[in-house]
Amino acid sequence: MLSRGRKFLLSAAACTLATSLALVGNSAIASADPVTAAAGAAAGQTVASARATLDALDEQVGQLEEQYKQAQVVQEASAKRAAALQADVTAQTARVDALHKQAAGFARAAFQSAGVDQTTQLFVSGDPESFMKQISTASKVDENMNDLLVRYQSEQANLVDLKRAADAEAAKATEAVQAMAKATEQAKAKLADQQALLSQLSAEQRAAVEADTAVTTNAAAAAAAAPAGAASTSTMSGGTAAGQKAAAYAIAHVGSRYVWGAAGPSAFDCSGLMLAAYATAGISIEHSAIGLSRSYRPVARGDLQTGDLVFWYRPIHHVGMYVGNGMVVHARNPRVGVVMQSLDSYGAPYSGAVRVTG
């Protein structure tokens, strides 16, 4: 459910756009009227403002998606470490239990012999020489008992440390799951804002607001419609064999849906498309834009080759693939899906590139 403030903002945007559409309609009656011309200009500004709002929501969703993925990385790593530590706890518990049993056995033996002093035992013993040997043995037993107790205390302390570490990792995993859930809910709210705004627009208004989302150029559409091999030869140049294979996959999936967390075969998010593309070349990469930006060799914008990964925003939360001839393929957002466009035409702030192979 949308908050009162969110409803107000969306309703205001829709009302403003509706007013703008009426002004555009009036301009058809008196196109030469300066007042009408000014109204038309205002309508254009309003459409631009609405488009900017949608783009801002796209960016916020992208940030939340990256937060989700970073939390997922923490969750998976912490859960793995917690499981390993729990296995150590189980093994250490067995060692401590075994030492405890040994110590208990020594304690029982010592208690049973404590009631009769050594002088009495000497007089009642039928073999004094044998008894003296027993005393010597008992002394060694005491030393062994002390050693055993020291070992037991040390192993018990290790067990406590292991349990504490396992609990800490489990807590990290739980916190990460909560962060993932929070990011998911916030992203859903942002997407709901977009849909609420779009649903209140007429077909003409919606077309005007989203005019710039038709970013798949004629060349890109032709490349996407062509066989993978044809796309590779007509669009791509340079790069490694793995990079070209990954780029061919990305081009072939222009038009696919954008779905948060998806990595194919029919829907992708931005890093999911990169992951699926490089998997076709036998290369496993991370499902995170910021993670990918830190994992490979940086390359300058002027040195881009086919298959290079390009990034946008600071902090980084969007990634695409350079496919040659100044073009990139990326899963742009849930409204437009996977597109191919010129690198220069994408308005988001460019933040760098890396080369996965070569």
C-alpha cells in the first residue's frame, strides 16, 4: 500500500501531466498563439520531469538490488563459515567429552584409595616391595592426572571459542538475510511507485514519458534479430574469443525481460546477464556489479574491447557489456529489459570498465 506522501506525489505528477495534455490539445486549435506555445513548452518540461522521476526510481531500485546482492554474498559466506565452525564444534565436543570421561575415571580411582593412608596400606600389605612400587606408580598417575586436567581445560576453552565464533557467523548470516528482505521490500515499493505513476497516465502521456526508453537502435534490433554468428561478425570487433562469445550471447538476448536476481535463460538482471554470457564461454563470474568491478583488470574507456564489462554510478550498481562499435548491451531496468544502445547514449554516470579475459 502506498503511503499518503507517496500517493500525493504520484497524484500531483499525474494531475500535472493531465493538465499538460490538455494544453497540448489546445495548441492544435491555435498553434500560432504564443500563450499556447508556452503551454506546450511547459508540457514538455512536465514530461521531462516525470521521465526524470522514473529514471531516479530506476537508479534507486538498482542501488537496492546491489545492496541485496552484497548482503547475499555476506549471507552465503557467513553461512558457509558457520557450518564449518559447527562441524569443528562437534568434533571438539567429542574430544572434550572423551577427556572428561578419562578425568572422571582418575577421580574415582583417587577417591577409592583416599580412605586408607599409605602407612596402614604398608602394614596390611603382604608384599612391602610390591606396595612401594605401587606408590611410585601412583605418583606417576598423579602427574598424568594433572596433565589430563590441563589438557581438558585447554580443550574446553577451545570449545567455548569455537561456539562463540560459530554463533557470531550465524548471527552475521541472519543479519544479512534481514538486509536482503529489507532491500527487497524497499525495491518493491519503488517499483510500485513507478507502476502507480504510469497507470495514471494516458497512452499519449505514457508514450511521451517513455519515448527515450526505445533505445534499441535499428542496428541493434537488426543485430539481435540476426543469427548469433551474423551478429558477431557484423557488430563485434576485437576482444578475446571468450569475450566475443559472451558478447554474442548478450546480443542474442536483447529484448529479454529484466527480473531482479535472474540470470537467464529468458530473464536477467544487469549482472545476471553478464554471468550468463560468460558462462557460455566457460568462465564463472560474480553475480554483483560492484563485485565484478573489483575482480578484474581495469581498462580505459578509449581501450574498450568486445566482452569488456562497463559500469555506471558511484557507488557502482549497474553493469553492461561492450560489444564493439561503440555499443553496449545491458539489462537496463524492469520497464525496458535487455537493450543494446551506444555507450554515449546512456545517460547514467559512467564509472569505469574491466576486462575479464586477456
